[in-house]
Amino acid sequence: MVITYKQNKKKRKKKHGFLKRSQTSDGRKVLQRRRKKGRKIITV
């Protein structure tokens, strides 16, 4: 078996970070949904 997940903070932020989410309309919808749901952490 191989390890499929190799941690990388930079890549994590770049792909799923707040700024990345804010750029697209769908990403903004994600933020909106998570705020509405009452998530303590909105993004990575």
C-alpha cells in the first residue's frame, strides 16, 4: 500500500484557502453556506 495523502501547508492553502474561495462565485457560495451553517472554521 502507498500513502495517498502527503501533507503540504502551502498547497492546502493555495487550493482550499479563503482567498481562493473568494475568487469564484461558487467558492463564495461555499463560504456563504458554511457561515449560514455556523461553522467555526470557514476555510483552511
